[in-house]
Amino acid sequence: MRVFTKMSDIGTVANALDLAWDVKINPFKDKELGRDKTLLMIFFNSSLRTRLSTQKAAMNLGMNVIVLDINQGAWKLESELGVVMDGDKPEHILEAIPVMASYCDIIGVRSFANLMSREQDYSEEIISQFIRLSGKPVFSMESAIRHPLQSYADVITIEEYKKVQRPKVVLTWAPHPRALPQAVANSFAEWINNTEYEFVITHPQGYELADEFTANARVEYDWKRAYEGAHFIYAKNWSAYTGNNYGKILHMDRSWTVDSEKMALTDNAFFMHCLPVRRNMIVTDEVIDSESSIVVHQASNRVVSAQAVIREMLKTL
């Protein structure tokens, strides 16, 4: 595996889980695999869990790690082709990528959607250029439209906590004061649609996701019906995808905040979120601080998903 930007790159969910269990059993057994190899982690956007978990995963594999924050530790990069570079970006990505690639063996890239142009965002311009120009294995640490390492960790977590063979998993929109990309929701839907789980996506009218991600999921606009009998509630905000509303906040309906009243409709469901979470916007203190909240364990599985992906890439070197 030399590219990891989506679920199908690792094969199947079943294959991904087998790799994850192997990492969990003995996280340090492959240290020789990464000896004298270097991972370059490139951040166009801020991070906490992704930065720390991916660095820890690489260290577990014996790798050296270089972390580059483009916005604070490097020249601003121009990515447009054919542009006259008379602005505040003194270096073009066409030169920067091959140079960065010469210093490492594997590259991880984090680059969010700008939410200005759906066409530009969904073309995955930044990570696509790293894949094309670097000549090195490249994996996504969240792109404009997907967050595969997060979704991989989410599925690991559900498998660890599920009490029935085919749990009901609900992805629910929740209010947020800022416009956020669809990446986490898209990716979660993509992975869950490739399991045997019963999958429901619930959100207000106008927050529909792209059909390629919703696939076989049941879309439910009534959150009460969505929550009934659920085993896992995954809360996440995303901005509008469709039409001229792309990237916009249509409203911040606080009736969609995950609270104890909603959780009472479930079958003792576990609460999940990718973090960071806006307390008492996305979810109430009472829910996220309860025993049903598994957000910390979910975050800890980010090391496992990253290590499984990086290990498969090291095998290709």
C-alpha cells in the first residue's frame, strides 16, 4: 500500500481490523521495520490527536519523525498552477514537494477544505499533488473530504464495544458556531457503509452529504426516530454540501445537541465524537462525562489505525 486516502486503499474493513488487532497485541514487534526510515508529517491545518497519535505510531515502528507546520514553520506555499507569484506565497508546491520528499521515506499530509469551492475541495488538490509529485508513499491525516485514520479508529472502537453482532450506529449532525468540512462525516459514512452494521444518518433538511458517501445508509430527518434503539451515537457537525449553500451554516438548531433526553431513547448507546468537541453545543456535559462516553478510548485508537497504515507502507519500501 503506497497511498492511503480512503477505506478501499486498505482493502476491506475486515482486513483493516485484522491489521489493527495485530498492532494491539504487540505494538512494538515491528520496530526493525522502521529503523533508519523517516516519516514526514506535513500540517497545513492545526492538530492535536492526529499529530500526537501518528508520531507515536511511527515511533512504535522505530521510525524517525519530522513534523512540519506549513503555516508557522515554513514558507507559505502556492498551489495554483500558472499563477503569477506576486503575493505573499514565495514558494510553489511544485518545487516544495520534491524537496520535502527527498528528506523522508513516507509522507503524511493534513489539509482541510477551504469551503469556498466545492469543486476545488472535492478534487483533493493538495494531497493529490503530494501523491503525484513526491514519489513516496503518502497517507492522509485528514484531507478536504475524508479523514480515514479517524474513521478507521472509529470502527476499531465500535468493534471493541459492541454488544450485539449487528449494532445500530447513528451518525447525527449537531450544532457548531463555525462552518466545518464534511470530511469526518463523509469518511465515517464510507467506512460504516462497508460493515454489516445498521447505519442511520440523521440531520436537519439541507445538510445532506454527497450520495457517494451516504450509499446504503438510511437518512432520517427526525432525530427521535433515528435514536430509537441505537447502540452507538456518533455526533459531528458539518456545513452544507449541496447547491449554492456549500460550506455554509444554515442554522445552529440547538434542539440537535446530544443530551440525556436523546440518549434515553437508545438501547444504552455509547457516545462517540472525534474531538475536539464543543461542550453544550455538540453534546451536553452530562452525556460526555457519563460512563456511556467512549471518546477518550476512541482517540487512543488513533495510534492503532495510524500504526497499521504506516506499517503496511513500510513493507513497500
